[in-house]
Amino acid sequence: MPNLTQAELMQLREDISAEMLMVQKFGAYANMCSDPQLKQVVTNIQRTHERHRDMLMRHLMAGQTMM
């Protein structure tokens, strides 16, 4: 992986923060759902954002160790 610029690292951090917020929000939404099917859909969306966050974290860690 090529070295990341400071701007790219900052963008990754912002994207991670946004994904973390989505994880929290969809977790809260899932807790509010009384319909099991809707709860499952919302939980799946939360898991998707968790995977996105984890992927961005891996890129961030790789970019920081290369500098």
C-alpha cells in the first residue's frame, strides 16, 4: 500500500467517525423496533456499517505504519 498523505489520513479518520455514528444510530434504531423483520433489517444495516468501519480502520493502521 502506498504511503498516505496527511489529508488522506484525516479523511479516513472522518470516515471512521461517520461509520461509528451510523453503527450507534442503527443500533439504537434496532432497539426501538418491535417488528422482528424490521429489527433484522436494521441490525443488518448496522453490521454493514461495522464492516465498513473495520475496513477503514485497517486502511488507517496500514497508512500510519507506512509513514
